[in-house]
Amino acid sequence: MSHTNTQDTLVGLFVAAGIGGLFFLALQVSNLSSFSQHDSYTVTARFENSGGLKVKSPVSAAGVKIGQVSSITFDPKTYESVVEMHIDAQYNSIPDDTTASIFTAGLLGEQYVSLEAGGSDDYLKDQSKIEITQSAIILEKAIGQFLFKSAEEKK
């Protein structure tokens, strides 16, 4: 009888460890594990459409995560999406004429902000604004335009 209890306990511990591992993995994937606010500075960018961008979405440069989106608000005067980003303090030499674009990771992946460095000798600092932006490509809109064009050509 005790052999079965030991086996049941081991199986229970194994299952508990598996559930703990899945929980840890889920935290890593969703970026919720970064509760602590590292040393960072804030920059903002305005987009015509921020698409499916979310708070905590990654901000990357050359494919490397250098920060994350901290807030997304709507400006009722200009009808633009205002995206505020925290950039890690160690990346303090990003030119101030950098371009910000919203891309999708993979075909159905989450959206992120990609920074393309400019050539300026001045750098982005806290409360800087990124002037040159490219909005998210909305798949439905692109398909609609394609269908409309092909319908026009058939006439």
C-alpha cells in the first residue's frame, strides 16, 4: 500500500512542477514578468493607426528588444494614436531622427514598435517625440484595397 502512496506523491509532485513551469513560461511570453521598472526614459510617437499594439508590447531596434510600450492614448484634436514608450537607459544613443514603425511578429503574432535609426548627431532623451512614423498595416484594409483594384481592372 505504501508503494502506491509514494508513486502517487511523485506523480503529484511531477504534475505540480509541470504546472509551475507552464505558469512561468506564460509569464515570460506575456511580458508580465517585468514588473520592476528598470532605469528608462520615455519617448512618444504619433501614429495614424496603432492597430493591435498593446501596453507592454515590445519596442525593438535591429530586432533587439530595447523597451516596451507604456501607454496608448487617442488625441481627439488630431485623431491620432499617441504611443508612449519606455526605452531602457542603456540605449541612450538613439538618433533623434529615428523612424518608428508598427510591425507584426510573424503572420498572426503580436504587434511591436520597431525603431529604425536615423543619422542625426543628437540623441533621443526623456520626453522626446519621434516625428517620422509608419502606422500598422491593417490586413483587412489591404485586402479590401486589393479586391477593389482587381474589380476595377475587370471592368
